[in-house]
Amino acid sequence: MAGRIVRWGVALGLGALWWWGVLRLVLVPDAGVLEGAVAAGGWGLSLLPVHCMPKAQAVGAAGSAQWLAGWRRRGVRGGRAPGAR
């Protein structure tokens, strides 16, 4: 129960902070970098996937071996793309 209260408290606190940044950017002429960073950071977090699951359970997900084989087919060595310096 305490964990649920803490999670809700954090979510509400961060949401209030985000709205403060957005409203300050819109309404106050001297809003600056701090408000912009808070608003952009909150918006960026909204782009994260919310329906995550382990690769083993995801249908059609490429495993690590498939990624490595794909990189090798393209000729990537040592983490660099062909022709990269």
C-alpha cells in the first residue's frame, strides 16, 4: 500500500512540475531555459513505450543473435559502420 502511495505521489508531483513548466512558457514572457527543459523532458518521456515486455515473450522481436548476424552481414566491425571514421 505504501508503495502505491509513493508512486502516485511521484507521478502527481512530476505531472505538476511539467504543467508548471508548460504554463510558465505559455503565460510568462520571461520564461527561460529551465521551463523549456522541464516541458521538453516531460514530452520526451511521453514517447517512451508503455507496453513493454521481455524479448522472450514478445512476438516477432529480434533476439541478440539476430542483431549480431545482421550487423555482420552489413560488414560492421568493432561497432562502426563501413566507411565511418
